[in-house]
Amino acid sequence: MNDYIKLEIFIPESHFPQLQKALQDVDAGHIGNYDSCLSYSPVIGTWRPLKGTRPFIGEEGKVSCEPELKVEVTIKAENLRDTIMAIKAVHPYEEPVINAIPLVAIGL
């Protein structure tokens, strides 16, 4: 029933160009006769690195509050695994936040 998934990806703005290229390479954001379709908006993310982590930004035990981009892209459900792998290959965080949301329909 759910042929499409919307991904929400939170990433530092410095890594957006690499993410955009990685998404293009796996055909994420292909809707009808258009490709490379995505949206992004600025957000503020917070997190606290716990013992044993190696954070890209922040210090162990201290809450960080930093600007990020929330990137939203629609993918075919069958491409989820390859898309996640492509994202993780360019994402600087140890634990990237990637939300996969099944869509009932697209392009209504």
C-alpha cells in the first residue's frame, strides 16, 4: 500500500551539498517527470553526547544547541536501504537522525 516514504534528515548546513549529491545518486526525490526534488529548512537541534561518544559537534556530558537543516525528500519504499546507506556515507554524525515516514499518496 505504501509505495513511497518521506525521509526527514537532520544535518549541518556545511554537509548539505554532499547530501544533495548522494540523494541524487540514488534517485531520491524522483517524482513523476522531475528528479532531485527535496525541501530543506533551518532548525535548531539539541543533544547531549554520552560517555564513549565522539561527537561531530559538542562535548561529552554537555547539552549542545546548534543550527541544522531539516531535509525532506520522497523516495520509493523499495529504495529505502540504498538511500539510508548513501545518507550515512556522507553524514558527519555518529548517530544521524533520519526519520522514515510511510506516505499514503503523493502528488495529490
